[in-house]
Amino acid sequence: MKKILLLCSVIIGFVAFTAMQDNKAEFKFNEETHDFGKIVQGKPVSFVFKYTNVGDEPLIITAVESTCGCTVPSVEPKQGTPVLKGQSGSITLTYNAAVAAPFNKFVKITSNSKTPLKMLYVKGEVEAAKQ
């Protein structure tokens, strides 16, 4: 009787453990911060952040928000399009510097992933344009 009770306890524990596992979608970015170094004022620069869905469910980006008008995001595939398990996508950030100064900008990505809020960063230093 004790063996049957122990076996039932183990089975129930295993079922409960597997039911609690989180099989959601998940980003895996090649990098989450890019340093442009020194750039020229008024000359836009871009960087492509590539990612792969390493989760089990389709990944859906619902919003990509910039902190200011000088940093413009572009998403591939388009927002709302599912990225299946193992597939890749990209988010391109274009920064257009109006003022000569160091900068550190980010965009906020909202999705259905295990980490529903993700940040990507670009930084560098803007040098005044030569006259």
C-alpha cells in the first residue's frame, strides 16, 4: 500500500511540475546594446538588432516604442505578425542626432514572450558637423 501511495504521489508531483512549466515564446537577441562610437551631427545612423524565437509558442510583438523622435524603430516582420519557434526577425533602430553630445537611447518592446517588456539600447557620441 505504501508503494502505491508513493507512486501516486510521484505521478501527481510530476504532472503538477510539467503543468507549471512556462512554454511561452521568448526572444534571444544577438545583442541588446549597440555603441555607434563617434557619429556626425545631422547624419542618421542605423543598427539592426536580430533575434530568434527560442520559445515554444509563436512570438508576437505588439508594440515598439521610442523614447524620443530622434530614435526611430522598424520591425521585421511587421508588428502583430507571429514569429514561429526557431524563426528570426529584426528590429532596426535609426538615430538622427540634432545636438552634438553623448547619447544613450532605448526602445521598449512589448510582446507575448516570457519577458513581455524588453529594452534595446543604442549609444554613442555626436560630433558637431564640420562647416
